[in-house]
Amino acid sequence: MTTRDSAPIGSPCWADLWTSDVEGSARFYGSVFGWEALEPSPEFGGYFMFARDGVPVAGGMGDMGDMAADNAWRVYLATDDIAKAVDAAEAEGAQIVVPAMPVADLGQQSVLVDPTGARLGMWQAGTFPGFTVLGEPGAPSWFELHTRDHARAVAFYRSVFHWDVDVVSDTDEFRYCTMRDPAGDGELAGIMDASGFLADGTPSTWSIYWEVDDVHGTLAKVEELGGSVVLQAEDTPYGRLAVAADPSGAQFKLRTSPR
């Protein structure tokens, strides 16, 4: 387990769910991960927090007026200068979907699509730092980008978010890098070359692995609650992994870390 007061610059620092079924999602994730859905904030368009043991662990949002939810999770990366980061991202080929904007005194956010087609957010913390607990059951365990253009993705995140790069493997069968905090606080996320297995029409995608004690048991709970299993549990050198989807179709990943 990792606890922190603030996120290292460039690291995944928050995640939220844009869902077409707010009440159903609250029940589902509450049962799967032990989360509590806190009251929505009218001043933020109904945005709400999921909390575990009273600590915010994720955000949620329903349809926004005429904009229907896409039933997907989104990852945010931390920056200490969001205006500069937006300019840098745009210069490196990103599409800015939501320009930098304040969220009361909590911080500032922006949403973009990276040059390989993956959607993500950026967050400059004010009073709200994002995740403060990682690696325990019901909290984030790992973050990963599956991309069709691995080289361009690595160059983009290294340039915009100042990541250091460790090459895990560089073969056509398995091409994977981990991004490390230049300040020495360890691994932040991974980038996988997914060009060989992403289905036609599936964009490059950021995903979150949520830590659980028992992947198989969690998958059974997912199905019991009306969700689905996308990829069955598999033992890997990085722990037991699986992919699931909630009843509205939002995909998420599960991990039991190596012990």
C-alpha cells in the first residue's frame, strides 16, 4: 500500500466514470469494491465522489444535458502548470477537448486526446490532490495505456509530462515501457504496444487496475450484479489480472498484486 499527500508530477492522480446509470453504478461499485457513493454536487453538474473508508477513491458523473455518457473510465495525470501542459500537449499533436478550467478551489482540469487517440485528463491540484491511497483493496493498483503507436505515445508523455522511460521489452511480440518519476518515487504507469490486438474501431485507451484480494471472487460478484467478464483471470509475473465491465458497459481491470 502507498499513501501520499500529493501526486508526483506526471503521475496518474485521479480517475472518474462517465456513466449513463448513476444509481446503478453506485450500487454496482459499492458491492464490488466496498465503495460509498457520496452525495452529488449541484454546483459541479451532479459530479460525485466514490469513497472507501471515507477516503475519495474515484469520481462519477451522469449524462450532461444533451451529452450522453460514454460509459467509460478516464484517467487524469498530474501537472503543476496546466496552462503550460495544455500548450505542450497541443504542440505535440494532442487534441484539446476541454481547455484548462478551474474547479472551484479544488484545482484545475483539462481533457485531451493524445496523438495516438487515447482520451485522458490533466489535473493541477488546489485543495484536492486526487488519490491519496494506492495498492490496497478497492484502490488503484496500476495504470496502463494500450496504444496503436507505441513510439509516438512514449515520445508524447515523455515530452509533455517529463517521464523517464524504462524499456521492459522491445520486440514485435511484446513491446512495453514503464514510466518512472524523475524525482525517484518509482514507477508511475505503463505503455503497451497494442497494435497487434486492439479490435478494429477500438481506440488507444488508458485503463486502471483496481486492487482486489481475490480476482476470481470479484469476477463472480461482477457477473452476479449484472456486469460481464471481458478477460478471465490470468496469472502473470505482475500478479493475477482480469478485465471486467459494469452493467452499463464501462470496462475496468482487476489485479491481485504479487505477494
